[in-house]
Amino acid sequence: MKVSKEEILHIANLAQLELKEEEIEKYQTNLQEILNFANIVNNAPVEGLDITIGANEAKNVFRKDEVKIFENIEGLLENAPTQEQHMFKIPKVIN
């Protein structure tokens, strides 16, 4: 099936695009290539293939939470613009 100029203009109208005359042939060629590729994919032989959802079967892989003691708290707090009770103090962000 060949994409016609009228179909390109109709699609452009639906998308509210203003195409110049020299752009129509370019869009016509590009859309034709896309439709040809989609036709190849649609006609690919799939008989006997297993159904797969994704290549990676891992789902919700979590790591164990580990508490680690940070040794240099004073050095870390030196980077804080303001601090209170050995913690970073930040401006209120929620009313």
C-alpha cells in the first residue's frame, strides 16, 4: 500500500501541522518506510516461539539493608550551612 499525498495532508491536518509543499514528499517517503517496516514485523513468523514478556526475568531484586556506622560525623557536619543537634538544618519546604 502506497501512502498518498492526500493521506499525508490529512494526517498533517489532524496533527495541526502546516507542511510546505517540499516537505510533503519527504514525509510521504518516511511514513512509507515506517509502514513497510511495520508490515515486515507484522508478518514475521512467530509459530512455535515461547511467549516472553522481557529478556530479564529478575523482578524486584532487593538488597538487604545494612546499618553502617559513620566515623567522622564532625567532618561531615563541617559541610552543613547550618546545623542543629548534630544534624543538618535545612529550610522548611512544606507548609
